[in-house]
Amino acid sequence: MKGKIASISLIAIAWLGAVNTANGYEIDCPAKINIKFDHPELENIPDGWQVSDKKDRSLALSSLGVYSDEPVKLFQLKPEIGIIDDKKHDITWQVNSVYDEGGSYVSCGYNGDEVQLVKKIDSTMKSCWADYSNDKNQAIKVKLICSTSELQKVK
């Protein structure tokens, strides 16, 4: 009897996990990243000048963007108010459309996009919305939540 209950429990857990991954997923932007500065090499340093070293530092999250194709190609999608899974959201995107030849990507920007971390959005996702909040120190937290449902425009 114990084995049967354990098997049923494992099946239920596996099914719940499959439902979660089949209907959508979340991408959390790291709240802070640490960067290490290298000493730049200049071809010609004018007489009497030297290159100043910079300190390694932490950069705080400042933005989130969604792109059609790789972000380096600069096809950033404009966010809009929309309905996903019967719920209205202020910041939404349609992703992985027929026009997104290379797929869709999310970009997390740090210190005014001085540094960007990018991640490809799963190709089965059809719509996403941003969820912004603040941590206990008032630092920005943001996650991209995606769904297999189509984005419905607000009229």
C-alpha cells in the first residue's frame, strides 16, 4: 500500500511539474552583477599621459527588454498593455511570432545598459509580461513570465 501511495504521489508531482513547464515559465534577472575591469590597451598614449585603472564593481539591475532575434541586431519589441491567460498586464509582448526568425530574447540591463545579460526565450512561448518589484533595500527586481497562450490586445 505504501508503494502504491508513493507511486501516485510521484505521478502527481511529475504531472504538476509538467503543467508548470507546458503552460509557461519565468526568467528572473539577477538583481546585481559584479564586473571586473581590465586595463585597456591604447595604441598610442600621448606623452605625459597614462591609462587610469578602474575598480571592479557591482552593477544594479536597471531595465528589462524583449527582442525579436538576438539583441545585438537591435530589434527591441515595444511593450504594450495586454491580456494573457485572461489576466490584464501593463507590460506585455508577443514573442516567437513568424517574424522572429532567430527567436525571441530577453535582455537584463545593468547601470543604464552598460552591461546586458541576454537569454533566449523558449520557442514554445507565445506571450510574456514583466513583473517589477523592489527588494527590502528598494533595489529593482524584475522577472519575465511567459505563457504558451497568445497575447490579446486591449481595445
